[in-house]
Amino acid sequence: MSDILLEVENLSISFPTDAGPARAVEGVSFVLHAGETTGIVGESGSGKSMTAMAIMGILPKNAIISGSIRLRGRELVGLADEQMREIRGKDVAIVFQDALTALNPVMTVGDQLIEAVRVHRPDTTASQRRARAIELLDLVGIPAPEKRIARYPHEFSGGMRQRVMIAMSIANEPDLLIADEPTTALDVTVQAQVLDVLREVQRRTGTTIMLITHDLGVIAGVADRVIVMYAGGVVESADVQPLFYETAHPYTAGLLASLPRMDRRSRDERLYQISGQPPVSTAWPAGCRFAPRCAHAVHGRCDVDVPPPVVVGPDHTANCVRVGEWQEDAR
């Protein structure tokens, strides 16, 4: 097994509100192995992006954070902003989902890439930084990078801007690349191209990728491992094949059932949808947070205590007290 790059242990994030603390993330633990791609999936509000922001050290100032985030053994929680600035971009980098707003509209793409290199490699010359910027654009598949380096973000398509964001994030060859919904609002063809770029970047640099998405189809094609989040916590974690074919948590099963399928029996057959709505972060239910929406929940068991992770198989856990039982109910 590859060595552990990142360890997240009992991570909790909350925000003060008039209605009480909003618990965006609570008790999240997982590890990322060097050189692997780990997918983080779940509905909007499940805590995926908040977890990524905590790793990057870019949470809002009013965030209350506890737990541990260790990058190759170094604790990141509690580091001063000056210390995190040395880590961001060099050891850990992020690709945001909206490239148009993430890029500076009044700076050329080349100048932004050059700045990303200069910040962490101040001993390089101007010509070296320019050559590196051209090399990066070429790596992510931008045609004629020598010319495109002088263009502004609005002169690029959405897919091209996302490629530029990936180029900026890998400028200093970070150990961990977080891709937060990198294919959102892109058409299917461009999505495939962006994912191909991420695969090529990983092949050539060996970086570890943490891919945040709500699209399980994307996860199936690129991830080695999958972490499923719901209402601020992890509900299932497994290698990609067991997660899809040996699903152990009812929420994961609901997500998979809602995917469009080519082998549907009837074109008029409606897509499955999970009933109800996710709980409000200021008033999570007692017990399993998915229980109010779960067709297999049992009163007196599922609504009592928050379920701990249950070992289902090798490197496969599910936070459900009815693992093995609900599958029988479903049959």
C-alpha cells in the first residue's frame, strides 16, 4: 500500500449563528495515500468543500475548527497564516470550480502563472519563470502556449480556463492537489477533457488528487478510493469497485440508484430520488443523520446514537447500525 500523505482525524467545523452553532463538519476522519485519487462525494451542504478549505487553511475567520489535519505528519490545524502561505501552492494546491471568478480578469494568463512560480521559487529568473509558464500550459493541453500566454482569461473558453487553473495549481508540483467540482457547468465533452488532464498531470507528476464532486459517474472513471459524506460526516469509505458493487450504506445506495442508466426498462421510468431533505446544520437529528430519510431506518436503533464506522471488508467501512440487514430488506 502506498504511504499516507494526509491524515484527517475527528475534524469538526462550526460557525456561530443566531440560531446556534451551524455544524458544517463534525467528526470527519480519513486518510489520503500518496499517488492515489480519492473522490469525495455527497449532496450540496454535506461538508465536502468545507473539509477542503480546512485542509488549505482558508476557512472564514469566524470558523471554529477542532481535530487534526496532518500533512506527512505535520499538523496544519492551528498554524499561523504566514506558515500556511508557505504550504499553500507548494505542498497543497486547489482548483476551484468557477475558473472565471478564480482567475484575475485584468492579468494575462501568463502573468498569473509566472506569479505562482515566483512566490515559491524567488531564486528563478524572469526567463525561467516564463519558460515554466509555457511548459505548464503545454502540459494541460493548451494549444500554441507561446501565444496563449499573453491572453486574458475572458479570451479562453470555460474548459480552457479550467485547464489554466490546473496549470496554476501544479506550478510548484504540490504533493496534494484538491480539485473542487472541477467539471461543474462544463459540457460532457469538456468534462472528459478536464478529467483527462488531471489523469495526465498525476501520471507525469505523481501528485495525490482529492476530487470533490457530486457526480458518481466522474468518480467511477477516475478515483481509486471514494469517501461518501452526508450532513457533515463520513457515511461510507471504500475502494471504488466495492463502493459501487458492494454498497454498504443506504445513502450511498440512494445516490447510485439516482444515476441515469442506459439499461432502464422504460424510457418513461422516472429516476429514483431520495425522499425528504438534508437536515439543517443548526439542528441535526439525534442518532444517524440520514435516518429521517432512510427507508430502512428502525425506530429505537437508528435514531438513538450516531453510528460509528463498521468494517464491511478490506478498507471498507460504513457508518450504519444495520449493515447487512437493510440489504436483506431491500431484496
